Amino acid sequence: MSDNRPKLLIVEDDPGLQRQLRWAYDDYRLFIAGDRQEAIDMLRAETPDVVTLDLGLPPDPDGTSEGFATLAEILRIKPDTKVIVASGHGARESALGAIAGGAYDFYHKPVDIDELGLIVRRAFHVHALERENTRLAEVPPEDRRVLGRMVTAAPEMLKVARTIERVASAQVSVLLLGASGTGKELLAQGLHDASPRRDGAFVAINCAAIPETLLESELFGHEKGAFTGAIKTTPGKIELAQGGTLFLDEVGDIPLPLQVKLLRFLQERTIERLGGRQTISVDTRIVCATHRNLEEMIAAGQFREDLYYRLAEIVVRIPPLSERSGDPALLARHFLHRFAPEMNPAVKGLAADALAALDAWSWPGNVRELENRMKRAVIMADGKHVTAADLDLEGEAVDAGVINLKAAREIADRRAIRRAIARTDGNISGAAKMLGISRPTLYDLLKQYDMQG
């Protein structure tokens, strides 16, 4: 039976501590190395994602030179490895030196198994998150865009796209069901573009955005003098979609009297403008969308069952953004690259806490909410990277139960630093004193978190 547990390499020369650590980590496939050569051999053979490294290795067990050399070689061979260093020799200086050398985190000896366990778990989580984001960043452009315009790499949305492409060539009406902001109009446009009607017009109308008294005229058009203010003959959306596709967004909001007239058009494929007597034949394909439950509306007498079956020959359900694996980060990068060149060219990417927040948030407003948050974040960002605070998801990332402790700690650090600097009116020495750290340490944190502008 294959063992799919994450691989953890422990580089430790103390046999007693080796045994203690071996029994502490049942959740991982454990590998033990006692010196640099064993560690490198194990790294090449097993490619573990996380390594705990004692800096005091032979032949320099009382110093750190061999440990630092091992750290450098690990990161040279496998740069994405999360290395957690341990030292009892000049702990603070060693820890700072290791972090500067590329280590992920550190802990002081003597070892606290519970504390080290937390650090190891969050290291695996950060590695998995970074690997997924790297995978998404490397997705070829042709795989990110489906149906011409929709950006996605989520299997859930790729399945929807395949369905749309399959039905595009068939002369059937299609009903798109999904929450607001999930991209229903984009999918409808993609369906039109993939269909034999692509050379005709794609005409869209939001049935919920037009007052009931005007909706009939918008759909069917009107003759001059049909009502007060009708100063000229105007064709309706149905007529304008001749030879193309008519997209009725929020079709569940069409009032019952108008549903009867729409049903008649679907049956006869002819219309009469308001105030007119001429019968006009219209050849158009109908694509509808709604976030409402039409079956419940039918049961409540709010939507005609016969109209539903005319509109829903094919039903496509669109998953919310929260159910699209990896798409929040992918779309965030897409919007960043769209907005940053014009709105804030200094912004180049997403900070670790932003990626964690994107992963954790439930996205009640779906893609539309993400687009709006990214636009605001790009404008508000002070450094090179958009943060969770820029996305206005700073508190939510923690409250949503993110298990990425490094991101949670970064969020807390950023908040405390901003408050201290604000309270001392930008005085770095005063802010460092308030935070209980040295001035150089505060400068290091400002640089680490890209808070220097």
C-alpha cells in the first residue's frame, strides 16, 4: 500500500533526540540524518518538503558552521524546501543568520515537541499553498481561458465549459443557474461565440434591472405613438437578436403577464411591437440565466411551468467561486495584472497573507466581489505586494480558521507595526520601543513585510 503522508526529514546528530522526534510525528513519513552528507543523500532520494535542521552538526557539534553549510546546500538543491533550524549556540544570532540564509523558521533548544509540531505543520501548509499557487501561475494561457474569455483552471469550471461547448452547436435553449457574480453572462457570450450563430448579434438584457412597465417595450419594441414618449418606432431586444443570440439575464424576474407573451414568441417565433399589428418573424437562440430557484417559483405560482420547459431544454449549473479549486488566487493574479499597470505600476504580486486570505474567504459575491476587492487593493497597496489588509480581508483570514500560522503571525505583526508607527507619528525608534524590539529588528520586519513603500 502506498504511503501518501508528507515527507519530513530530521537532521539531528543526538540519538536520544532522534528517538524522541521519531515517535512524535506519526502524521509524516519520517527520515533521519545525523550529518550533512546523510541529509543531502536523503534529500536527493526522498525530496522531502520540510526539513528540521540542527545547526550543531559534526564535525562542528559545538558551533554552527556545518549546520549553515547544510542549510545552504539543501536550498541550492531544492529551493522550495521549508527548513526549520534549531540551535542552542548563540540562539538569537544563529536564528537571524539562518533566516537571512533562507530558512523558513527556527526554534530554540531544548526542544518543545508541541511547539515544534506547530511549526512543522504550518511549514507543510505553506509549502502546499505555495506549490498550488506556483502550479496555477504556470498554467499555460490557453488553459486558463475557456470559451474565449473566462479565466479558470478549476476542474469544476472546466466541466461547465465543456458542457457549454458541447451544446453550443445544437439549436436548443440553455438555462444557466448560478449565484450573482459567477459569470453567467460571460458563459452566455462564450456559448454564442462557439455556436453557428457567432456572426450574428449577441444581445443581452437584464430583466431585473428594467422597470416592469418598460420591460415589455425593451423586449418586443414599440411603434411610434404606442404610448406617451414613443416618438419613433423602436425595435426590441428580441428583434435586434435576429440571426444571433438573445441572453435574458435574471429571467426569473419577468412578471407573469409578460411571461405569457414570451412563451407565445417561443412557440411561434414571431412578435408584434407594442402599438403595432405587423407580425415579425425572428430567428434567434434564447439563453437565459437566473440566481433564483425557478422550480420553487413554479410551485408558488410565480413562474409558468410551460415557459420553464421552453427555456430549460439544457440546464447548466455554475458553481460559486468558493467551490472552484484554486481559482481565487488565479483570478486575483489576473485582475492584478489587468489593474496594476494603470492604477499602481509598483504592485507586482500577492503577499503570503493575501494568498492565505484568498484561500480562506467564502466569496459571497463570487468573481464580481473578487474583482472589486482586487481593484481596491491595487489602488491602496503601499508596497510591491497586495496584502490581506489591502484586500480588506485581514481579520477574516484569521477568523475564518486559517491553519497557516505563518500568515496569521504576519497579519498580527503588520497590524502591530502599523499601529506603533501611527502612534509615534512615524518615529521608527519610538515605534520599535513601543513594540519591545530593537530599531534594526523593526527595519528588518519592515523590509520582510514589504512595508517601506
